[in-house]
Amino acid sequence: MDNADKVSEWAAKYVAMRIKHFNPGPDRYFVLGLPTGGTPLGMYEYLIQYYKAGDISFKYVKTFNMDEYVGLPRDHVESYHYYMMTNFFTHVDIDPNNAHILDGNAVDLQAECMNYERLIEEAGGVHLFIGGIGPDGHIAFNEPGSSLASKTRVKTLARETLEANARFFDNDIEKVPKRALTVGVGTVMSAETVMILITGSHKAFALHKAIEEGVNHMWTVSAFQQHPKTIILCDEDATLELKVKTVKYFKALGAVHEKLIEDNSDS
């Protein structure tokens, strides 16, 4: 994609197309895994536009968010509950009971994680899991060194993640929660389709590690090389560390990629 906005638009069109093709109803829900952070904001904005235009409904969609900080109040502006409510859920017709986010204030965090996996299983599994990555190639809060078979669990955050997120906490690393609840790499790998959004030159080396080198638990995003249906959406800036022939190969597949969203091209 030329830029981050094009990534956001394509991602939103793909989400809308998948939901419409599924034709969800009261006894047949489409299950969507969702990320937070700066990268997916544009996608949520486009999805809200499509909903307001009457092109898509989330009435029969169940969502499962990737992660949440431990110990941060739900109404804290940096909690992922607040992020999702502010940037998406309150703008569309999703039933709040169908929008699942891990509870970082649960009395028993382990039980919360186990229950989350149970809820995903009871929903029939995730049809489409969307994620972003960190500059160190982590997906959700699966930091470098995480098990590629991991399930939802409590995770202590790496120093790099704390430093990267300090900008959201008055640039004070001491204010950043040190732990989070997160779906595991294995949780995301269990989804029918995975779509990863990667934008910006600061993610370029991670994209290189994700697709041009082998599977490595120090770059957890690389695990999705082994997923049968992975879509990686990136902008030009994120391709700076890729080989020229890699970029040319994928650009040559542009017509194939457009067919994935053509049913929703008029949205």
C-alpha cells in the first residue's frame, strides 16, 4: 500500500467484506479479534463510516480484543477498554455483551485468562484476528522470547515495550503498567484468518524479520509464516528493510489482493 491510510481503508473493506459474506444472524455470529494502538485507528474510522452509510452491521458480531493492562482502571484514558469504547464500540451497533476485553483488574488473573480462552472456544473460534506489531516484532503483548504455542496469559512487559508506551503515560516509564493480560501467539494462530497491520519506517526491521527470515520466538510475528491464511498489510515506509525482489513480488500480486475486497469496493 502507498501509505498508512490505504492500509486502513483496505483493512476495513476486508473486514466488512468478510462479515457480509458470512451473513451473520442471531444463531450465527461472526467472530472478530481486534487490536488497539495507533496503527488500527484508521481502520476503525473507516468501519464506522461504512456502518453509518448502512453498508455493514455489527449486530451479530462477537469481538475479542488482544490484550489489556493489569491494574489500570477501565475508565483510564490509556486502558484498552477506554480505547475500544471511544474509538469504535460506541459508534457502531455491536451489543456490549458481545464485545469481549480482558479484565486487567480481575481478582484472579489466571482464571480470567482461562475463561477468555473458553469464551473464544464457545463462540466457535475466531474467524478473523487482526493485529499490529511492535518495533521488536511482538504481536499483542507476546514479547520477544514468548512461546509460539502460548495461550491467553499474564505477561510481564519487556523494557522496550515500557519505553515505547511511556509516551502515553506522560513520558514517565514508571507510570506504565509492568504487566498485561494478552492472548497468546497460539490463540491468534488458531484463528481462521489472521490480518497483521504494519505501518511506518520504525516497523521496517520487524517486517523484514516477519517475512524474510525464519520463524523465531524472538520475533513472535514471524510465527504467522506457518499460518495457512495470513494477510500482512504494510505501507511503503514499512518496506524499507525488505529486499527489492520481495517488494516487487508482492506488488505484482496487486490484482490478486484487490479481488479479496472487490465485493466491497463501492463502500
